[in-house]
Amino acid sequence: MKRFLLVIGIVTIFFFSFQNTAAQSNQTVTNGAPTTAVDFSETGCTYNWVNNTPAIGLATSGKGNIASFTAINNVSSPVTATITATPVAAGFAYIAHGDSDIAVINTVTNILVSTIKVGSFPYSISVSPDGSLAYVTNFGSGTVSVISTATNSVINTINAGAAPFMIAVSPDGSRVYVTNYGGTLTVISTVSNKIITTIQVGNKPFGVVVSPDNHMVYVTNQGSNSISVIDAANFNASTVMIGNGPYNAAISPDGNTLYITNSNSGSVSAINTATNAVTTITVGQGPTGICVSPDGSYVYVANQNSNTLSVINTENNSVMSTIPVGMGPWGISVTPDGTQIYVANQFSMDVSVINTAENAVAVTVPVNTSAISMGNFITGKGCNSAPVTFTITVNPTQALPSPVITTGAVNGNISACEGTASINPNIQQFTVSGNNLINNIIATAPTDFEISLNADNGYSNNITINPSDGAVSNTVVYVRSAATASSGPISGNVTLTSTGAANQNVAVTGIVNTLPIVDGVPNQTVSNGGTAAAISFEGTANIFNWVNDTPGIGLAASGTGNIASFIAINNSSIPVMATITVTPFTTENKDVITPFGPETSGCNGKPLAFNITVNPSSSSASIAVPNSFTPNNDGVNDTWNIKNINLYPKNAVKVYNRYGEKVYSSIGYGVPWDGKYGGKDLPTGTYYYIIDLKNGNKVLSGDVTIIR
């Protein structure tokens, strides 16, 4: 059995220490003075920056943090340089090496950045789909270490059975599968970090891989020359005989092809997962590690005894390239973008980094002790950040005039309805000017207000006013009440700031009108020819507009104000229900005179609806409830259709079997009952219903027979 000299690779996320605002803060210094160092804090990012004005004493470009430097300005006016820093996504490769260590390699810089202690003899690593966790099998400890990639620390240790060998996290991140050298597969929940079950597989199980749809798990049994195929839903296992010494496994992104390294025969078996048909591909000697490119175009195989990496074209299952790597290549893994392959070389104690565009080793990273690291051991951390732009302004040595901000008088009146921002012309405005400015003017709105440089749009909590040659001339700032403002009078100060200038506060005020309401109106029921009761609307509004969706009952389709009593009409044989919706409105007089008198505006409140039901003259109107139906899918009487039940939209229908068990229930009866319960046909027989029309009348009950 091959010896296990393992090093555990911990993904260390770069934390460039700095004050969070430093990278985005503009600076102003004087000629000969030191600048403030700029540090970039975005987790997992490396920043490349460019400077458009190197004359200030800073290079035209660089990578990483910007150290403090002596600012230069030999002219008589300020010089401003713009620095743009672009984040570059960084990932990390976890390399198992030594007796209980994981080495961490930054996949952007290809520098060994950290190590972390785990259990005894770590062998295989699998990163969770979201990149937040790395799971490590500790062969000598009988455990799995759970590493947080955010803190680079072991946050849990799970007992995994005797001699845990290889490991795979399911694509949905819910389970971890671990092969145990004694002949079992351990299934672990990632939620509880506890064992779900242990499954008996073949002799000396090594490799394990999960299908992309999470449905199947494949285990290579080196001692049995077989593959165990396990249903992840019920843990049932079957066996497929394959190759000579099957060692490790990988699967195509579509789940259609399973690739197995046969360590004793120098080959790879490509297995059709639907038919179990096998294609044999000759590679180097002693193939161990294997992985598939993210797009499924290539399979990469580490040949331990040949010191090479085979590149297989999956279109024709042929080796298209053989790449020399270090001594004793063992585990391999591909970056999420498919641009790099990392090969752990056991005997040369290093990692070969292969550029997949050229199929050549780009760099070799020493790890100082034996490197193995089987499995999916690379995580790709995104920066989640846009480029950062900031300025460094260098003033000349001589003193400059002080920056000044000037504001004009406030004009206009702010008024709005509760829950709605005010709109032009119900806004206020004032002008802003500035001289000798060395930076932008920032205007910040107080609570309950928003500001903009446009009267009709673009409102927010703050705005930026850009000077031209250090000056701003009569720029109008518009102020409105925010939609979140509370009702009643509102007030506050718009604050204007700029580097070196005294802050200016501009007082603004407004009124937010409370939305009017209408008090509740009771429903009423009247018979044809009867007199409907008069309705008087009350509430905080001074106007009540109403609409009637069924004017056939004798009431107009719309109106304003109270509703007088009227003679109800219903010449049909069933009840007719009209819904009347009333909207409260409060007027607000304006000082603007139109040809029709003073302009008025106001606030609409929340509409209120009530019903007037007119029964027919005869009391015989009903709902017709069928006492049987034949749900046999012949297109005739297949459902229990209850006539006229749609007139009572709030109805509740329940059906029970002869044992009192509820087999159907519905509110509104939008879809008639089809004689099924739980998606399955109910047997022929008599069932019992209860129908509540929710109209104040007696509940209907009886029986209905299913005939098949």
C-alpha cells in the first residue's frame, strides 16, 4: 500500500488590514508632505492600480496596497491625480502535506500563504459548492475536519469511521460522503455534522464522486475491481465490475460519463452512466488523481509512476497532450474558471501549476513536505467589488485661499400625502455656490427629506456637486419630502460640506397630510322590490366617491357622497350581490386661481368595500348540489359541479368519508372536486358534504355518491 505523507491545505482569505474607508477616500496634501497609506480590505481580492499623474510622486501602476510617499507639486496650482484600483478575484488551493497540515496556495499569486493543523495523516479534501467550507479526511485519526475558509480554522471535527480515505461534498452542499478503507461509505449531514448512515461497499474503497443532480453516488473499490453505484435517496447499492485496480473517480458536468483511473493497468475507464458501456483510454503509469474541466471538454489524469499529466479530449476519448510535472504526481484539481490545473507531487514535495491554454507548467510552488491532496481542493473566491477610484490632490507650497460654500434663500412649499414623496411644484429649492474649492460639495438631506439636482427625478439622501476650476456657480438644489416621512409638520437642515470649507446648513420645512379614512359600512340584504337602507359615510375625509359594480340592483354605477335609500331590483331566480367601493378624499385649497375657481388638490385614502345583496322575489332560489358524479375521465360528469356556487365567493366546502375522515376541502370552490384524495382516486361509495355559503344562511349538508 502506498504511503501517506499528507499535508492539509487551508484556504486563507487575504485580509489586507486597513481602515475601510481609506481605499475610497480622496486625499489632499501639500508639496513635500507624506500621503496617507492606502490599504485594500476586500476579502479574497488582489488590487491592480493605475495612476494617471505620476508627477505627484507615485508610480503609474502597481499591485496591492499603496504605501505612504512624499507628495510632489512644483507648480503654482493644485495637481490632482486619479488612481483606479481594479480587484482581481483570488482562489485558494488546499494541499494536504506532512503529518497533520494543510498548505494554502493563493491561485492568483501562486504563493504559499498559510498552513493549518488538522487530524493525523490528512489525505483527501473537498470544498463545499459555495466555497465557505473545506472538508478534510484524516486517515490516521478516523475523523473529518471541517475548515471555515473565512477564518482559516477548524470549526468542527466529525467521527467518520475507521481509516477515512477520500471525500466528496454533494453538489447541493447538503451531504458529505467518505470512503472508509475497511469497506464502507459514511454519509454525513452538513447541517448537523453527524453521520446519517454507513453503507457497505466493496473491498478497499478509494474514490467517491456524486452525480451533478445529487441522485447517485459512485465509489471505486480497488480491492474488488468494482464500482459501487448508490442511490442517494434510499442508499440502495449495486455493483459494476471494472478495470484493474480502480482508484479515483470524476464525473462529467452533465452526469452522463463517469471517469475511473485504473492504477494497476495504466488506463482510464470512461463509463456511460445510463448503459454502463465502457471505453478504455490508455494513459501513463500508475494513474491516481483525476478531474474534469468545468465545461466537460477535457479530463486531466495524474500519472504517479510516469511523472506526467495526461490531457484527454472527451469528444473522442483520446489523449491529446502529455505534460511533464513533478515527481510522484498524486492529487489534481481544476480552478472554477478552468484556466489552471494544480498537481500535488508527493516525492518532489511541490505543486505544479498548469496553464490550460498552453498545456504547460506555468509555475512550481514548493510545499517542503510530501504533497498528496486528493479530491476537489480548489475554491474560487469572488471579490464582490467594483473598481475603486479616488484622487490625491497635491497643493503647491504657498498658501491658497480658503474654500467657501455660499447658499441662497429657500423658495417653495413642500406638501405631500402620507406614504408618497412630494412632487413638483410641491417642493422647495435653493442655490449653492462655491469658490476656491479643492474638492466636491456634498449635500446631505435631513431625515424625512430627499434632494436632487433635478426638480422631477434623481432624488436621494445625498448628492455631489462638482466644481469647475475650484468654483460652483448658482447650482439649484431641489428638496422634497420622502415617502417614508411621518404625517404632520416636518423640518430639518440640508448640510453642505467640502474639504477645507465651513459647513453650511439650509433649513427646510414641509407638511405631510394624513391619509383620510372612511368608517366601516355594514353589508345589507334586501329582497326584490324592497327598500335598501340609506348609507351615510363618515370618517376623516370631506369627499366620499363611490362606484357600484352591479347597477342592475337599482343603484347608480357611481356617485359622490351619501347613498340614499332605493328600491332594490332582482328579476332573476338567484340572489344578486353588488359590491360598492368607496374612496375617501380630503381636499386642500391652493392659492392658485383657475378659470373654474381655486385650484384644489388632496389625498386619497384607502378604499373600503361593502356589499348589497338583493334576493329574488321567490324564496326558491338555491344552490343545486348534485348527489352523484362519475369521475372516470370520459369527459362527462367527471367532477362534482355545484350550480351557482360561484355567487358565493367566500363559500367553504368540505367532504368526508363514512369514517369521518376529511377527503376534500376548499375555500371558494374555484376547482370542482374530481373524486381524488391526495392525488389518488377514491373508491366508489357514498361521501358526506358540508357547504357553508358564508352568506348568513343555514349550512347545507347531505351526501354525494362517486360512481366509477
